Amino acid sequence: MARPRKTFVRKFDELLITVHLEQKLTKQKIFEYYANQVPLGRRGSFGIRGFGEASQAFFGKDMRQLTLPEAATLAGLIQEPSARNPFRWPERAKARRNIVLKMMLDNGHISQFQYNEACAAPMNVTRTGIESTDAPYFVDRVNDQLADRFGDKDFQESGSRIYTTIDLDLQRDAAIAVADGAKEIDELLAKRHPNQPIDAPQVALICLDPIPAKSRRSSAAATTA
């Protein structure tokens, strides 16, 4: 997707919005809104907005429980969240994290000991922080239905629990089967078309629970009777 062009008209509009916000809100409130809405990458099919959501998505914990290197990791995502996603690009995320830590050191916010210890910390992210990544399209559909029925109600903020029909064990088995099948197809296409760029295959999976033969006969007999 192309980035918005930086034109004088756009910059003038942004200036007017900035002046309006500064007249209506304190700098603390503006920063609060920004921290809660800033895009910080994606996980599965879901966009991550705000430091609170990013804390849960990447580290599986409340933002108040973050360690110094974890907090610096999130701060380092602002500039290029997709290119420094710690799930996909852990080394890039770590390098940017250490730059943030160096700036904190230079500005006197942390000590040399804290800086050295935080820079040496591994890039540990959680794989189980958000259940929606196990079935992103299913959850997308659930979110659409919730939006249709309840409008703009924020279910995450209210702590609501949404119960659905999905079987997460079967969903994870299906995801593994698709990943294994796609890998086999990629290897087969690479052999057939060496040194040629190949588009990623589109994959679909249908899971059936067939009725055993004995049950079918019982059902047929009951229907006949």
C-alpha cells in the first residue's frame, strides 16, 4: 500500500488539527490518546493499536508488568512496526530496542548498569498472549457480528467474555496440516520451476466428521421404520 504523499496541503491540515487539539486538551491527555491508539504492527489478521494491546500481544502481560527491555522494545516499534515485528524480525526489534535504551541512558533516565543489563536481555515474546491468532478469520467473523449487534461497544475494555462454537484443538491441528501441506507444495514447485519466483499457494482445508457405517445403517433403519 502506497504511503500518503507529504504535500503542503496535508501538512497545513495537520498543523490546524494540532493547534485545535492543543487548545482543547492538555499535552498529557494528547500523549495518553496517542499511546492508546498508535499502530504497533500486526499479529495474525489483527492490527495492534496502543501500548496496552501491544504488551498483551507480544509479551502476554499487563503494561504495568513490563520489564525495562520489554518497554523499550515497544517504544522501538513506533517508527516501523511491521519491519521490526519481534515475532518475525527479532534481531531487528532487538537492535532498535537497544537504540531506545541508549537514548534513555544518554538522557539520564537509566543507569549504565541498567543499560548493560537490558541490552544483554534476550528478545523473548509470547506465543500464547492472544487466542484470536489461533483462528483469525473466525474471530474476524465474530467481531463483525458483535459490531452489527452491539455497535461500538468495546468488549475488551469491559472485560466481557465471548463464547463461540470453535474447537481450538481442531483449529490448531488444521493450521499445522495446512502449514505442512503448503511447505510440500512450495518444495514441489521449486523443483519444477528452479530459479523462478513463485507466488505463495492459496490453501483451503475442509474437515469432515463422517458417520461410522454402523451408525448410518441404524439411521437408515430408523428412517425406514
